[in-house]
Amino acid sequence: MLAELMRLKQGIAVAGTHGKTTTTSLIASVLAEGGLDPTFVIGGRLLSADANARLGTGEFLVAEADESDASFLVLQPVLAVITNIDADHMETYSHDFARLKDAFVQFARRLPFYGVAVLCADDVNVRDIMPAITKPIVTYGLAEDAQLRAEAVEHAAGRMRFLAQSAGRSDLAVVLNLSGVHNVQNALAAIAVGRETGVADAAIAKALSEFKGVGRRFQHHGEIGLAAGGRYTLIDDYGHHPVEMAATVAAARRSFPGRRVVLVFQPHRYTRTRDLFEDFVKVLSTVDALVLTEVYPAGEAPIVAADARALARALRVGGKVEPLFVEDVADVAAAVDAIARDGDIVLTMGAGSIGGVAQQLAHNPS
């Protein structure tokens, strides 16, 4: 269906293992601020529109391009963004990482001769496929050789400040209403697309500074009361891959320096837990306190030694964090109230039923 819609519009397709939803949302916001009134189809709720899709009157359709089932290979955009390539959904590619990378090459090759591939120069796997892409390329990132790069990057009270620099153009001073270096990269992709579609730099900067975010992407739910007194800051995030989780934890620490980070995590899929087990252990060991729930199966059968109890055992052996295991997501609220302290940052993370926990905690009457 998305492919059919894209035939009626000028398609801007955003692919990548991480950052698709935020990048797509940023691009839609930039084009809207530029007066282009885009149609958009996003994997999360764009808070400014209170929707994940909207039919615009303009010529552009901005959409996520999903590699999880290889359906992005039926799209024919005029602009293709690739944010990064990482090991995920490997069952679609017979657990062959080379096949996954080649799928991204084929995605970029679906561009017309006048199309442009917008590629993140900071990602080693994206760099690996660049020589195989035969269409015009614009690179972005923090790398010195990126055509559009971020300089003077600063964290500032939950926002990011940086200069967007590219040859032949004046520096663009950006105040991004998101936290984390990964979101600077996402914003650079939006700047690149905005410029390719003719949006003025002033409109791009305004869209990024006023961006209201996406549901469940580092979404703030305010200060939540504890039964014993005191309050914690609640943030909800969709991250369910170790790379995404590490970026979110880092963003929380930079946004709230000196405060404990309490992670409430529900693993998503037994196959992902099995394939990335050691990576999960590594990132989960970086938080100050951890509430761990059972794997959300997403239709999969359990796999021996690839469940949350196995993760908890490995974490205890590592000795860096003592996980509080909660079998049922319905009991998470009580666990958080027991483990959180005044001034903590509580992160709820995962792609499954954990999504409702932040709402439950936010309505805590304490």
C-alpha cells in the first residue's frame, strides 16, 4: 500500500536499523515548516500532529522504509535516507549480515537517475556500501569527511546545539529540541533532505527548535511521586536493540548529570534476545538500577537461555547491577515504586506491552 501511495507522490523514504521514526518525523516537520505540506507515514505518533499519518496537499510523501521484512525493496522514492545498518531482523536475511547490507544497496538503487541517497557517514556499515551505490550521494554526520557535518556539538538542558556545515553554504546554527548525539545525526539527515527539497535554512532551524517529538521516543512524562515521598523523572522510549538503548541511556545521563538512571526494560522477541544476548548484558550493566520483565514474544515460541531470567542471571554474575526481575508487566509499577529514589531518572524501554507502563506510572496518584 505504501508503495502505491509513493507512486502518486514524490517519495522520501527513510531506512536504517535505528532512528527511522525520529528522522522521518524531523523531515516531515522541516518540510511542513517550509510550506510544502507533506504527506507522512510514521511508525510512531508525531506529537505536534497527534497522529502517525497525515494526507498533505504537497507533492512529497515522507515515510519509513522497513527493512524488517524487506518490504522497503518495493518502494521507489526520489530521496532515500539510510541512517545506519545493524544486525536486527536477521531471520529475514537467513542470518547473513552481507545479505542485509546488500538489501540496503538494492534499496538505494531503486532511486531514479535524478534521485539522491542521503547517507550517514558515521556508520561503518553504511560506509561499506557506499561504493556499490550508483546514484548521487549526500553524506552527513560528525565525521570530518561528511558533506554535511555537525560541529561545536553541545548538550544544553535537554536540547542539542550545533553548527551544520557544508561546502559553499553558510553555517546553520541549530538548537535541536531533542537530546543525544544520535539525534544530532537524525537532524542532519532532516537538514540534508530539507535543502534537497528547497526548504530555506531559516525554516529548517525553526522546525528543529520547535520539534515536539514522537511518542515513545525519549518522551518525557514529567515528575512522578513516590509512595514514600519524593519524586522521579519519567521518560519512555521504544528502544529495544542494544545500540538504541545505549544511545538513550547516554542521552539521559547527559541531560540529567549526576542523577541515578533506573531502567525498566522488557526484551522484545526471543530471537533478538538470543542473537544479541551479550550486547544486552553489556548495555544493561551500565545503569544504576534495573527492573527486568519477561520477554515480549511477538508471536515467537520461547527459546532456552534466551529469556529475561537468563539475562538476569548473566547480569548477577557480572556483578555491576542487581536486576529486579518482574514476571508480569502489570507488577512493574509497584517494582518501580520500591526501587526508585527521590531525584532518579526512570526510563521505561521496549517495543512490547511495556509501552503502557509509562502511562500507568504517569497517572500515579502519589
